[in-house]
Amino acid sequence: MFLFSLLEVSEQATNVVKWISVGAVVLLLGLIALIAAFNKKTRDTKRIAFAGICVCMSFTLAIIKFSPVQYGGSITIASFVPILIYAYVYGPIDGFLVGLIHGLLNFVEDPYILTPATFIFDYLLAFMSIGVMGFFGKMQRKDKGCLPIVLGCVAVFILRFASHLVSGMIFFMENSVWVSLPDWAMGNAFIYSFIYQCIYVPADALIATAVLITLCKTGVLDKIVKTMRPKRKETVAVTEDTENTKNQ
């Protein structure tokens, strides 16, 4: 019954979820503040400040977009790059949270859904895929090396593509067709949605990957990561122990 309600089309669904998402953003910001207050690891003003900066940059870049297809499916100017870098520096958990906030803000800016299920796949899961980049941040990378961050970017967009693919299949099954395709594609929800996602997601991924590679090769990424990376308390502790040993 619950799953059926997620797939059920409602005229008020977009407005309801819009206000729910606004409340969710406020709750998430409150949750991050609580974590920063009670968890020593995340009690870092630099971490919180860069989260706000990266989300704002990604949101601004997402506004500048080109839509080759009707009803969504936009190609942006590397809007994922700032939050991809944030997830790369601070890890998967922070990446998931920042991606979720970015997805909710994108929905509030231009809300459109067919069912609650499509909202989950298009705005929650698709954007939370950003957190996967955090796992690649643990890989060793030489100066101006690109492999870990490129692999992370590709993994994020594959997951994003999969989320939009499922959402598109739900749209198709609800007899909602955006663009006209050949008859052999119009008869299958998977094929239709797959072709539709291929119109814009790979292009968005290529732009983001090209920007990240450029940042890597020019050394700009290393400078950004160094600026964003929190100071390790362990290094300070080791230094103090060494000085105490010498004094003894």
C-alpha cells in the first residue's frame, strides 16, 4: 500500500513535497549544527564554511543551464564540481549531506515531480551520489594526478544516471512522454528512459570531468584541497611528544 502511494500521481504532490523539502533543508542545517557542536571530529568551522560555499557555488552554476529536452534534463556548467571537491576532501558522509542539501535546493528552485517516487530518485538519490566521491578521496594521488578524482566523478555520474533512469521509467509507465522517439524505443520504458538520460547526463558528466582534469593538471586542485583540508591534530600531538622527549 505504501509503495503504491509512492507511485500514485497527485496534482498536489509537487506543492506538498516542495514544502516538505524546505523543512528538510532547515532540519538538515540544524542537524549539521548539532553534529558540529557535539562531535569533535566535525566541530570545524572551516568544514562548515566550505560546505556553505560549495553548495552556493554549485547552486549558482546549476542555474546557468541548457535544456536539450523538455521537462528537465539540463546540462549545466560543471555544477557538480564544487560539491564533488568538497566530498573528495571531507569524505562520504559530508558528501552525502551536501549532495542531499543541493538536491533539495534544486527542487525548491524549480519544483516538478509526477509522483513521490520520482522525487526520491531525481532529487534525493541522484544528488546524494555525490558522497561516493568521498571514498576516492582516500586513494593516494600524486601531485597533479587525476585518476582518483576522475574515477570518483565517473562513479558519481553512473549512480546519478541510474537514479534518473529509474525515475524516467516511472514517468513512462504513467503515460508521460517528453520527447518523440522511434517506435522501437516508445514501446519499452527502460529503452525510452535510457535514451532520454543519454541526451543530457553524459554531456554534464563530460563537462564536470573536463573541469576536474583541468584543475588537476594546472595544480589548482591541489591548492584548493590544501586550503580546505582540516589540520590534523595527530601531527600536532606527535610534535609535542617529540619536543617533550628532547627536553627530558
